[in-house]
Amino acid sequence: MKIYDAFGPNPRALRMYLHEKGLDIEKVDVDLMGAENRKQPYTDKNPGGQLPALELDDGRVFGETVAIFEYLEEMHPTPPLIGTTADERAEARQWQRRVELKITEHLYNGFRYSEGLDLFKARMRVLPEAAVGLKAIVQDNLAWLDSLLAGKDYIVGDRFTVADIILFAAVEFGASVGQPLDPTHGNVAAWRTRVAARPSADASLHPHAAAVGMAG
């Protein structure tokens, strides 16, 4: 088994997950900045062209970060980062989905359509006119989350889950590309500080992050 790894918030989320699990899986670095992931031979393995990806020993490849989390969670359930009961798993998956649909996808596209335009315009359809609105949606939904984090250590109450990992990797990246957290969102800021204090936060930062000038 091996991980196709790279600079970027989603690969960082997987590295953070692996660190929390204590899993050491072989990594093959892919040049995301040079678009190596958007052409053969990488796209022969992962037609979606995204990173990270997990290749199994039989050659099958999973190319969606959450699918990789789910697979590894089945194989290595301890410590649980989704849940140990049906109720816990449903709750974590609910929040993982909300985080992605309401915040992270808008944050990433806000970057791709503005600060990252030169990097992405040859790789996908970009909509520069949408960037300002997408970034505003991110802030609106972080304000919504802020109110729901009152009295909680993590997004799913007192349990650290994949929802926290996904959002942390995104907001750290956002802060480095012109989408900082609003300091008036005190509950989100306190949550971010708690997650940043976990050893997996620093351990998951890609060694090229400083050179690229973005947190990924």
C-alpha cells in the first residue's frame, strides 16, 4: 500500500489523519505545483487527477480523501476518528459533509479563481467573477459554525474527528492565501488553537510549504 502525496490542504489532511492513527504508509511525492497529477501516468491510476490517493497492494487506487479515511478507518479502527458506534459515525459523517459543502469547497474555489488563477486556469474551468462571493460564503458559514461551537472542544463535541482534520487543513491553507479567520469568531479561533496544538498539526505540514508560501 502507498500514498500519492503532495503539497496541499487535502494531502495535509491525510497526513494529519495518518499521524493521529500512528500509521506509517509509504509515500510517493507528486508535483502538484507542476501539474504532474493532471496528466499521465498519474491519471492512468487516478482519472480524477486529484491528490492525495491511496494505492492498494493489488493496484486499485482510491482517489477521494474521505474515501481513504473511511477505508483506513475500517482497517485500523483505533483510535477512532469517525466513531465506534453507528450513532457516532453518523454524527461525524454529518459534520464532515457540512464542513465540506458549506466551507471548504467554497474556500478552495475562492482561491482557485483568484490568488491561484494562474496555477489553475489551464487545469480546470475557472470563474474569477465568482471568487469574491465564494469567499464571502466561507465567512458566512464560519460565523454559523462559530455559534454552534460554543461549549465544545471539537466540531463533534468532545471527540476529535475527520471533520476537525478537514476543516483545520482548509482554514490553515486559507489563512495563507488571503482568507484569514475572522478574529470576532472566538469559538472558531479557540477551536483552531486546540487543533493546532495537536502534534499532528505541525507534523502534517509539507516540507515544501515554506518555499511555496502556502500552508499545505
